[in-house]
Amino acid sequence: MRQEEIIEVLKEKGSFIRTKEDWERFKNFIKDKETPFLVINPERVREKYRLIRENFPEAKIYYAVKANPVKEILEILKEEGSYFDIASIYELDLLLEIGVEPERISFGNTIKKRTHIEYAYKKGVRLFVTDSEEDVKNIAKYAPGSKVFSRILTTGIGADWPLSKKFGAHLDIVVDTLILAKKLGLIPYGVSFHVGSQQRDVGQWDEAIATARFIFNYMRDEEGIELKMLNIGGGLPARYTEPIPEDDLLIKEIRRFVFEDFEDLPEIIIEPGRFLVAEAGIIVSEVVLISKKNYIDPYNWVYLDIGKFGGLIETIDESIKFPIICEREGFPKRVILAGPTCDSMDILYEKSEYYLPEDLKIGDKVFILSTGAYTLTYSSVSFNGFPPLKYYIWEK
Ligand SMILES: *Cc1c(COP(=O)(O)O)cnc(C)c1O
């Protein structure tokens, strides 16, 4: 790709590299480092955080730590006044270590051990999600008096990385868990949902918010319980190969849905993960091998030094399509992209159309864009002996 084209793509994909000078500095920065690695710019996370804050000022932003838990990102968000959504007590420890107050933390995993509920409670966490009666009983016993919100099951339709089925419950259970919470001395605080990760259909929020409204009404009219909080979850998309709406329009639209159904605004929580961090990362990788499976094969197989086990697990079923670029110029040729391990599932893209220059060479660098979310922590410890994905912090 010509340099001007590279800059164009980087800008379109929301990257922190925006000018020729940035690109030159970036190349200099990566020059002597062994691939693969992820370059993270925490300042890009700050920009994305502010975008939400400016376009939906009423919402409290709880960063879903699991999307990328590196300290430099957590610190920037702490500084910005962010709240945090944790999946485990280990993420809780990361936050406490950098001085985040437990009042700014929500335990957002519906699946938790009793000992972990107890640990979080002892550390000061007082906000817990649930989606089952057994879990409510555990919370009542090990985190007495805490605020509890119940998660509504959504379909995940429209999402490239759906979270459906496993989390949340149908409406009767949502209602019953809240009633039980009250009975057991907890505070039935509100409801939540997650419309599916990388959700590209904004209408999914509209429906889920309307469902939440229904539950607010039901609890008030039938049970005399005033819910106080609506948690509209994560799911905000990042810039991969498929187009998505402009960030500010998307957030304004979701805000409009909330205001349409809730004239009397409850406390609003939003839990972005991917949206905040994806565009803050670029993976630098190298071509290990190029081959064909027969002499007249129309496809080249291009093997990179990173694959599913090195951090790109979201390419399962080719769900998340990362933009991939390289500096070499030349006629674009359709390729099958695969990782370096001895596992045949370690193919990144076979059905999706990926093109690289026809005279791509072994040793060429490729840049995998929008890789700041769900890469570092998904990389395996040492499958086939490969070390976990490294990262470097980019400072301007
Ligand atoms: C993973 C997760 C999120 C973040 O989802 P994104 O799609 O990355 O925004 C938010 N809330 C909960 C409860 C989650 O499990």
C-alpha cells in the first residue's frame, strides 16, 4: 500500500496514527522489536471515553476491564473519573492496587463463587449483578445489604460476537430475583442487559430498553418496588472491516432511546469495553511463510507469527474481521490467513475476503488494526511454546 493509502485506512479505522509523521514515528518505534506485539495508545482510550461522556453526560461509564486490563489504560480511566465493571476478584485486585475506590466498582459477572462474593464484599464492593435465585441467595449471605441488579436475556442478534444464552434470564426470573433480593435484605436496584458485543444494529438497544421499562413498571405496579438503575451494558462497536455509525451519532441515538422510555431518568450505567480500547491498539506481525496447496491453487496461504492462540481468538468463525494492512505495494491477491501453531483450527480467515500484495515476501510486516480489545488477555500462556502476546505503550 502506498503511504497515503495507509494513512487513509488508519484514519478511517479510528487509529491513533493519523499523519505521515505519526506513521514514520510508529515505524521507528517498532523497528527493533521482535514481532508479534501489540502497541497501545492509552490517550486514544481517553478520547473514546470523553466521546461517551460528552454525548451521554447522564450515564455513568463502567469500563469492562476484561476488554484490556493493562495498568496504563486503567490509570487513564481512573484519572478521567471512570467506574469499572469487573468479571472476577482478580480484576478487582488490579483496580484496588492502583487506588480505585470500591464504590466505583461493579461485580458484573453473573457467575461467581461464594468465596469471591465474600472477598469483593470485604474489599468494599456493594454492587452486584445476578440472573438466578441461587446467586441472589449467595449475595444475600456473603454481601449482605448490597445493591443487586438483574440481567435480562437478549438474543444477541446483530452482534458479531454475541453473548446470548449464557447470561441473563427471561423476564419472570428477572422479576423473581429482584423480589427475592428484597426479601433477603438486599437492595433490588435495577436491571441490566448486554445486546451482544460488536453490536452493529443500534435498534437492539431500543428493544432492550423498552423491555427494561416494562420491568420497571411491573415492579412498581405489582410489587411496590421502585427500581433505581438501568444498566444498558456494553456492545458498542469498534472499527473493524465492516462499517459502523459515527461514534457520536451512535451514542446520541442510544441516549434518545433511553429518554424516550424513561422520562423520569433513573441512574444510568453503560459498560463499554471494546468501544473504548479496540482502536487504541495495533498488532505488528510478520509473515512466516507463504505457500500453495497445489501448483494451480488460486489462493496463497499466508502464515503470520500471530494466530488464534496468540491473541486473535475472536477470529473464531471469522466473527471479528480485523483490518490488515502492509507496506508492500502491488496487485492485491486473495489470501488465506493462518497462524503459526500446529493446530488446524489456527486459521484466521479463509471464507472472508482478505487481500495482500501478490509479491508479498516472507519477513514482511503486517499491521492488524483495531486490536486493543480482547487480544492480550486471550493469548495463551505457551501453546506450542509460543509466549503470550507482548505489548508496548505508545507515547506521543
Ligand atoms: C464483556 C462485558 C461488557 C463489555 O462488552 P463490550 O462488547 O466489549 O462493550 C460489558 N458488560 C458486561 C457485563 C460484560 O460481560
